[in-house]
Amino acid sequence: MIGLLSRDLNLAIRAGGGFGLGLAFFLIFTALVPFGVGPETGILRIIAPGILWLGALLACLLSLDRIFQLDWEDGSLDLLATSPLPLEGVAAIKALAHWITTGLPLVALSPILGLLLNLPGPAYPWLVASLAIGTPALSAIGTFGAALTVGIKRGGLLLSLLVLPLYVPTLIFGAMAVSRGAAGLDATTPLAMLGGITLATVATLPFAAAAALRVNLR
Amino acid sequence: MQLVVEHLACARGAAQILSGVGFAVATGEALILHGPNGSGKTTLLRTLAGLTPPLDGRITCAPDAIAYAGHADGLKSSLNVAENLTFWAGVFGTHSIAPAVAAFDLTALLDRKAGELSAGQKRRLSLARLLVTGRPVWCLDEPTVSLDTANVARFAAAVQAHLADGGSAIIATHIDLGLPNARSLDITPFVAKRIRADDPFGDEAFA
């Protein structure tokens, strides 16, 4: 299990591994928003929580199809399925590796991008906390979607269509936590909901992903 | 008997490919599967490996005994030869890659990236993986593709050593490996191509 995680992280940071793709997308997306909507700080201040969460979500979505597709193409997935590792464990490790290479850097970078969007001061701790709590759900849901579409050539479109509706609750509660924080209100309720979504997806979806992989490997 | 197969029916997707397959493989024995292209050798091996559930029949084998090697090499091109092997050794809980490296003459290539190897060298690395699995029953699908004669002999020697060590092997191949205690099985009589009776989409797909 640890071997699989370190291999996946190793592959991600080597040339062509796609590490930084989500991060660069998040950076570009947020940096371009002020040019698109105009530099009035009043408007940016209002939309910043939603934009930051939307950027993080789309950045996660961008790298989802790599989770299983590369292992499927080179035959490693067949070999992993016949190995002593349970497929549920493989799916959970893949989700964890995706979160470490995509979600975690987004959490770390988000305060800087908050500055670009003139996010109000009290919102920063909520922004970091909500992304740290919410992005594991994005990786878990995304891994399930990737497992469903693994055998499909150019499955990225179908994957996005499947996963986007499942991302909506996470987006709503995540953005709400940040905007309540920005307004100086208590945001523990949306944060608790976000935590609930993450715990539920992390606990159940690796099993669903493993079942989907078994069907797709037939 | 290390592996016993009775009345096995195998399917690939919506199509049933084989039915009534029965054979037994004893310890120290190799079974060579023959059959024309498309006759179902790969389907049979994937069913034995547990990737595809059988439609009918029984496979009797110790749990976690089968090591499968398919057409794809299953290598990561940005990892080097040693890293590729070490990863699989870790997954299968065996810790030395040295015997596998020696058996397939990979010592000189250990630091090369798998992506920079020739097709034959990749194949050798992928076959060396079988040795680090430590599993007794090998299910091999066209293992000698892109190997030259010297390396086919090296592969045959590795299979021979595996059989002498109490293992067994089921190998789909079109060439003669020169294994002394090998039996061959022609799967042509078991071919039963039809749409699966239990497939709800079968009618629509072939209408």
C-alpha cells in the first residue's frame, strides 16, 4: 500500500507526471478573474469565496482522468487487480495520491490567491480550513468517476459530466463557509456539513470505485 | 494438482467465447494453450487470473496462487528497471529482486528508464516481474512476443526452474518453447461463440 502511494507520488512529480497542472490552472484561473469582471474591489470581495472554490474544484477535475487511465493503458491495472492488494485499498490509495498532488497544493496556495481577489481578512482561516476539509471529498468522488470511465477512450468528457453534479454539495458548503467567514459570521455549520460530506465519501466511495473497476476490467 | 478447471464457460464482454473447458495442471507441469487467433486463449487466461468472472463451471486453486502476465507489459516508463521491479516486489511482499534480475539478464539495465528500453528488453523486465511475485501458478499470454532466440531460451530456462521449484505454468503461445514436461491443449474444441444468454443488452447490441 505504502509502495503504491510512493510510486504514484513519484510518477506524479517526474517529467510528464502532471503534478502542478491543477495548481497552474488554479493560479491562472484566479489571476484572470479580476481582468474579466473588472478591478472594482467591492465586486471582487463579494465573488472571491465562490471563485476560489470554483477554481479549486475545476483544478481537481482537470487531473481526474489520469488517476486510473495510465495504469489501464500500460496494463498495470490488470496486474494490480491480480495482486494481493485489495482493489478497495488501491482505489483509496489512488484517491489519497490524487489529493496529495492536487488538493494539498491548492490548500497551500489559496491564501495567496485570496489576496489577488481582495478576500476580506477574517475569511482566510475559513478559506484554508474549508479547502483542507473539502478537497479530500473532491478526490474521493473523482476517483469513483475515474473508475467508472476507465475503459473508455477519451472518457474525460463523460467523467466531467458524471462528477460535476456530485461536486455541487461540496462547492455549496465550501463557498458558504468562506463567504460567511468573509462577512464576519460564524461558519462552523457549513464546515461541519463539509466534514460530513468528506467523511461519507472517503468511507464509501473506495468500495464503489473498486466495484466499478472490477466491471471495467472484465 | 495445483489447478483444476471443470466445465468452465468464459465470456468477454457480451459474447460467450468458450464453454466446457476442463483440464488439470499438476505441480511441476506446464500446459501450453494452442488455438488460432481469436479462439479465446486470452479470455481463458483472464478468467483463470480472476479478472473476468466465469459464466459457469469451477476453477479450483489455492487463493492468491496465480500470477498473470498479459499482452501489456505493465511498466512505468518514467521509472527505471530496478524501481519497476522493486515496486512489484513490495506489492507482492517479496523483498529481493536479485534472482529476477539474474534470470532475465537485466543487471546492465538496472538504472535505465523503462521508457528507454527496446521492446524485447521491456518484455524481459515484464517477465522478470513474475519471479518477484513468488506465486506458484503462472498464467502467461504470449510471453515470447518480441524476444529474440537467445532470450526465448532464457525464458524457457526460467520457466523450467520455476517448474522444478514446485511451480506450474499455463502458457498461451504459438512457438515451441522446448519444455520437456509440457502438455499441450488445443482449445479449438471448446470454442462456443454466441451472445450470452444472460446479457440484457445482447439483443440490442447485435440487432
